[in-house]
Amino acid sequence: MTIAQATAEADPVELVLAELRRRGGRVTTARRLVLRTLFERSGHCTAPELAEDVGKRVRAHGLDVHMSTIYRFLDELEELGVVSHSHLGHGRAVYDLSPVGHSHLVCELCGAVTETPNELFAAFASSVKARYGFSIDPHHFAMAGRCRNCVV
């Protein structure tokens, strides 16, 4: 079941927490707040950006969440297939609620990020696999270049 299907059927946060429990994971108030924040954000975010948003909610509940907790929980969510992370250049990894992988193009001049469908790099990935026997993950790193506004 994809997140989109889950969203249409029930609260996606509760569905993810149920799967986490099923796999023996802990469900705490802090984890619930992190997950709720992820689902309410739009687009990519870094762990520190997420921590800032979560911090406001967590403090309202008299709790404190350390960055290490957020990173560990993001790793766990990635294993569950709830989030994916990518590197959009030289900065920190960004996380995205994306059950369907996508790739990124990042402009070296202005920093604009463009999400691309899987099909864009499919032929390239197949070619690399056939020629070198190497399987690439085009979702993990961004393809750097220049956007249409910065092409000289």
C-alpha cells in the first residue's frame, strides 16, 4: 500500500505507527509528533529543519527530543519505506515523504531543485548496469548542472 492509498483510507500517521508496532518498534508521543510533522510538511526538509518544527510541538507537551532521536527515527522510517533521503549538492541530506522514488536536478548557480520522474534516468541506469554490472541509485544523489534560467 502506498502512502497516497493510505491517506485516502485512514490517517497515514496511525497506519505508519501500526506498522512500526507490528515490526516491534516503539511508539512514543515524541515519535508520533515527529511523524505528524513530517506528514504536514510539504516537500523536502533536513533533519534540523524537522527538529525545529517538531520542537515547537514537543515543548507544548513538556517533552524534549534530541537530534540523535530524530535521525534514528528517520532511519527507521526509511527502512519502512515511509521517507526517502537524498543529497542535493554539498549540503545536508534532505528527507521526503515519497513512496515513489524520484530524482533531482540541482542548479549549481541558483540552487533551484527540480524533481524528475524515475523514467528520466531509467535508460542511463540500465546502460550502467549492462556495461559495468553496477546498479546505481539515481534517487540518492542529485544531478548537478544549470537550470534553464541560468544557462549561459
